[in-house]
Amino acid sequence: MPATAAPAPSPTSRVHLAQNLAAADLTLTADDLARITGIAPDGGLGGRLR
């Protein structure tokens, strides 16, 4: 799966839709990405989608 792939959000309310849209503007630093990689080195996919 490419690094740019993401699940398609399916909000159940306007609040969730607003949260999903706001997430598109989120900027992660190199430190953020390193921490995420440390927690989920396979991108959080586990073995099921590789």
C-alpha cells in the first residue's frame, strides 16, 4: 500500500465530517513521524494488508 493511502472517512455526523476535513490540514513534523513509526513500524497495517 502506498504511503499516501488512507482509509475513506464515512462520518456519521456533521461534527465528525468537520473533524475529518480538519485532519487534512494537519502537518506532522519529522519527530511526529518518527514517533508514529516507533509505535506502528508497519504503518498500522499489521500483516493483513501486506
